[in-house]
Amino acid sequence: MKLQLLVSAVGEEPKQLAEKMNLSTEAIIINQTDRFHYEEFERKGRKIKAYSFQEKGVGLSRNNALLRADSEICLFSDEDIVYRDDYEKLVLDEFQKNPDADMILFNVEVAPERRTYYIEDYGRVKWYNSGRYPTYSFAFRLEKVRKKNVTFSLLFGGGAKYSNGEDSLFLKECIEKGLKVYKAPVSIGAETLRESTWFRGYNEKFFFDRGVLYYHLYGKLKKLIALRFLLKHKSVMCQEIPWKQAYKLMKDGMREAAE
């Protein structure tokens, strides 16, 4: 087996980016810029293909990478991840130990205030516990994802109409279509601090967009899970917008999604 990284970037110089990320595997970089350009180069003896497009949106960027991927095992990535020297071995070892896995989720270290997940033990990922994992934790067998025709939504994520959630929707679709998703308490890299491409505080748009996302993620349970989400996090998220108003905004988003 070999590993190929699928990197989503904005306005980067590909060779400098490969150095900064410590890439030591094959990779496809999809770079959102103001021009169309393609180049190939090698780092540590591995081929890196870099495409620059004028198109915007992280979902579109990841789909462009999926379209061009050609390795048995792929790993989604962002421009702000710095990988361990042995990340390829760590990922491939887990797939060799678990030949039943179609997708394995890995840890990437982040600052505590930005942490949405941390994998502490091995296990299976189901639909009800799949909503907190970022795309850069996803490693997968390319053939399996293509056979199930799973792609990223163009409605969610940086550069799209709604703020975020393209990762949760992708993972949910994988599970619904029968892919076997596992998690491994293995850290493969660390995130460098940068300004978020989508988060601008717990404002009206945040809660409205979250309502749209919950409509697509949770179906009939959407309102119950939204209420649980707000009550659990209200001390942090509802300092400016009271939780009852935030709940109304989420329900407004749900209604828009249903139209």
C-alpha cells in the first residue's frame, strides 16, 4: 500500500507549502488562487501534483482532489497541518492491522480551545457519534469511497453558503452507504494556529447555519439534538445571544433547509 495526501489550500506556493507541512508521501494539492496553473515536483522522492484553480469553496476543493486521486489509501489534509516524519507508516500500519476498515479516523493535535475531538481508544464510528470529526482526520480506501459515490456538499464549509459541516455530512454519507468507519488513538501531526476561514463568533449566522446542518444530519431528531447542543454549550456559546434566541435561529435554519 501507499498513501496519498489530498490537500486543500488557499493562496499558497505549493513547494513552500510541501516543506511547511513536512510532506513525505505523494500528494495532490488543490490551491484556491486567482489563476489556473498546474505543476509537478518531488519532495523526498515522492511526486506532488499541484493544481491552482480560481474556483472557491472547500467542498469543491476536496472534490477536485478526490477526482484526481490515484492511490489505494488517501488522507484528507489542510494547509495548516504539519505532519510527523513517520505519518505514512502510522496510517498504513492501522489499515494493515484492520483490513476490514474502509475508513480510519486519526488524531491531529490542536490547541485546546479549538479541539472538537480527541480519540482515546479504538472503536467503530456510527452515525450518532460521527458529528465532531474534522476532514483532516479521515484516511480511507479510495476504491471504496468511489464505489459508493460519496462526495462533499458544495453548500457547507469555507467559501460556501453555510459556514461549516461538510466534514460531518461526508462522514454521515459514508456510514449510511455501508462503509466501515473506525477510529484509532494515533496522532499523525499537529495543526498550526491560524485565523479560521469561517468562524466569526457565536453570532446569528453561526446558529442559523448550524440549524441548516442539523436538518441534514439528524432528520427527525434535529430539534432535540439542537436543544441538547445549546444546553450543553450555552455557557460558552450563548453569552451574547441567549440560548432561547439561538434555538429559534437554529429552527429558522431548519425551516429554510426544508423549503
